[in-house]
Amino acid sequence: MNATVADDRALLIELLMQRGVLTPEGLREVRVRGGEVTERALIAAGVVADVDVARAYADYLGVPLHDPGPEVPAPDPELARLLTEKLCRDQMIAPVATRGDQLDLAFITPREMLVIDEVQLLTGLRVRPLIAPLSVVEQLIEDLFRSTRSAAAFSPDAESFEQADLDGDLAEEEDRAGTLVLDEAPPPGRDGRVIRMVNQILEHSIRSGASDIHFEPFEDACKIRMRVDGSLQEYQVLNRQVFITIVSRLKILGRMDIAEKRVPQDGAIALKSGDRRIDLRVNTMPTVYGEKMVIRLLDKTAIPLDLKGLGLSPRQAADITEAIRQPHGLILVTGPTGSGKSTTLYTCLNLLNEPTTNICTAEDPVEYKFKGLNQVQMKPLINLTFATALRAFLRQDPDIIMVGEVRDPETAQICMRAALTGHLVLSTLHTNDALSSISRLQDMELEPFMLASTLRLLQAQRLVRRLCPSCKAPYECDPETARRYGLEPGQPLYRPVGCDQCRGAGYFGRIGVFEVIRVTPGLADLIQARTALPELRSYVRSQGVDLLVHDAVEKARRGMTSLEAALSVAMAGDE
């Protein structure tokens, strides 16, 4: 038997007998049952009460006793942001309250107090230890993380967009990626503390629905920030030594060179949490104060199985479905980086992925791997570019081709040629709205008559923050705002408030805003005639098509987002 464990049990027995709450007969009863003499065994046998154990330890250690009695008060939900549920349950500790830079932390026995230094590093707060009965600590943990678990279950369409359309490289084979299983208990000692800190950061990011984790060194401190619902939020401030050990641990998991800090590096980690697998893309960049790391989280299960799951209106979903069922033509999805273009393309490919269809994709990077798709990762160093991949695809008897992005005239020309020769081509373009893609393609030396004959559908999209359904507050739209944005005077709109469910932000997740334009014969004639962009916008509006700003305002009118958030995605020219 470990000497330290034996000493702890001897101390426990001595303390309880000195106080007269444990008798030799009770001790023999526990031993006869074959159980070891531990706090839990004594309490379970009914030999002593958990409060007696707590009082004995509190008096012996000279620390305060935390015993609120049968009615344990509900803890502050903000405490759930300090420590993870797994750490609290593994160590049987519970945060009780914060007072300035001090954290009151409840323990059951002196053994758990070895984690005090680790908690101080993780939280940046000075720990004030308390001893509490076992039932109190268990109830605190349950109450504290019950609301957190419900908050983590955000809507599928919000999660879909959070995890897609990000730059990086996960195209290496899966055996090249390090694997991290969050459910495994870390080893004891210093290494175990570093592993536990890394696991806590990743668990918190998943629970918060973060799309990115930023590890940033600065002159006076090192910070960890997370991008949640499109906004960066500060998570922790660490000292430099702890920061370096965390980054080193992540570089090892990502199969990166921990000794090389002068040049950028890319890595990949396969994260497993229960039955869920999340791919992490890791990138490092040298800065003047040290090595910065950004991790991006990708969850393939977050991609919707149908177009309505993206947040498209029935008409928009019907227009896209009709376009992707065409035997040939060019479909373009436009928008800035991080607007969910890849999610939309993958959703379309899911609908088209059938045993009778040959689908080839050229991607940089291959964000998710799907059965039934021939996915090719671009490698410019060996001249495997979008253009060279497209040329090869045309000799592979494809039915559908997906190109990650039209970046140059050569790629644009080959896409157009493939669309003209009987293939359906899907791709993305970085433009502010759908119709601007026509001007961009003309700048890439594509003739208007070719565009008019091959374009089938143009789509633009953005992401807006979704109002928290638990706390959004209604108000009446004033007449001037209503007139400007086509609303009814007195129209009920909603504004963010903030609650425990959304962690005080007022918003919870994101939702897509779309502009879907079918290229009808009338629009094709205008494209061939080199019609200016304002006239093209006027024409599609006359056909009843909602542009980005109108779809955004409609979602605000339906209470899905605030008017301020909706207008943040719209260009002034659209109003």
C-alpha cells in the first residue's frame, strides 16, 4: 500500500476517534465489509456523517468549514467559467464564491488541496481553501454545471456555421494527426497538471461553442482568447512559463516541431470527447513576444443534412435545390472568409452524393472528409493547384465538380469550360454580394456571353448573431427606422438583454443571412449586355428576390436577431 495513502487513512481514523464520532465497533464494521477505510466508505456505511468528517478536517487544518446545511444555495453561474466540470468531479472540488482576486474553493479532504497551485494558475485567482461535507460539494458541482450543460446545446444551424469556412490545412492523413481523448484521466505529477490545463481549455471551448482558440504572447502577459459567435472573448491570462508549456503540449499533439519557433507551422489534432470527434487545425506564427498559436475547431456532424437547416427561406432553398439538380452549369457561393460558404457547398454535395454520381472536389484545405466524394487537397509546392486539378478532373469522367475557390483567371476559364461541356460546377468567390461576382468574373477575362450561358445561380451569405431566446426583450420600432427599412411603424422588434443562458451576451449562436439569385433568361440577357451593377440589382428586386439587407431585416422582424446585428452585414448600397 502507498505510504502516503496509509498515513492519510490513519490520520482520518485518529481524528474521528478523538472527536468521539467513530467507535472501534464502527471501524470494524467497515473493515469486515471488505472496504478500505476512506471518507466515502465510512459515510456510506452510516458509521459517521459527512459533516463530522468535514469538521474534523477543518479543525485539524485550521481552515474554515463550509456547511450551509440541507439547503445548499444556488452557486453563481459565472463560477462555471473558472473551472471545468471534469476537473471538479475528478478532484471533488467546488468553487463557492469570488471576492476580488480571491476564489473560495471547497475541498472534502486535505489530499485534494494539492491542486491549489494548479487552480491558481488556471484561474489567475488566489485560492482560499474551505472544507465542506461530501454532500455539499457534490450538490455544488451538480447545480453549477447543470445550466452550463444546457447552454452548450446550441442550435444545429448556428453550430454548422461556427465550424466551417475556415482557412488552414487538415489535408494530411488521419494517422498524421495526434489524438487527444478528453475522457482519459491525466497522469499524476507536473506533466499531469499541464495535460489537465490543456484539456480544460479544450473542454471549455467545446462547451462554449468556440470556433477558434487564440494563444497570444504579449509584453506583460500571455492571453487565451476564444472566438464565440464571431466575437473574441478573453478566457485566461497566464504567466509566460505556463503559457509556453501549454503551447508545447499542443505542438506535441499536433505533431509539430517544438524546437522550431522561427517559422510558421501547421498541425492537426483529432480530439475525442465521448462519442464525438472534433478535428483541430493548429497553426503557429512567430511574433515579437513569442510564438502565437491559433486552433480552429471543426465538427463534421455539425453540417446540416438539408438546406433549410442553414437558415434559408423555403423559396431560397427551392431555388438552390433546382439549380444543383441541373445537369450542367456554374453555381457560385460568395461572401467573405468565415461566412459559411464551405458549409453551404458541403450541404449541397451531401444532397447530390449518390452511388450513381461521380463527384470530384478540389479543396484548399480539405476541411471534412466524406464517403463517396473524390476529394483532392491542393499542394502548390508540387504544382497541384486548382487549375491543374480541374484539368485532371475533366479526364476523370465527372458528373459534378466542386472547386474550393475561383482565385485566378486560369481557374475561372477552366470552370467555365467544364460548365459548358456538360458538367455541374460549384465554387466560391470572395465578393460583397452575389451580383458583384459577375463583375469579378469579367475582370478575370471571361466573356459576358459565356457567363450568360453557363451561370445557373449566384448566392451571397453572411452570419449574424442570433438573439438569446431566453432573455430577448421586445420593443416597438420607431417610425423613422420603420420607414427606412420597410417595416411597419410600431413593428415589434427585439433587443439583446443578457442572462445566464447566454452568459450575459444577449446573443446565443449565429444564423445565416442569404441572397439567392437564379439566373433567369431575363437576367442572362442583361449580363450579356454588360448591364451595370445598380441596374442588375434593380432588376432582381423587381423579380421579388430578397437581397442581403432585406433578408437580414426580415430575420430581425421575425425576432431571430436584433436590427443592429442584421444591419451590420449589409452594405450601404443595399439599403
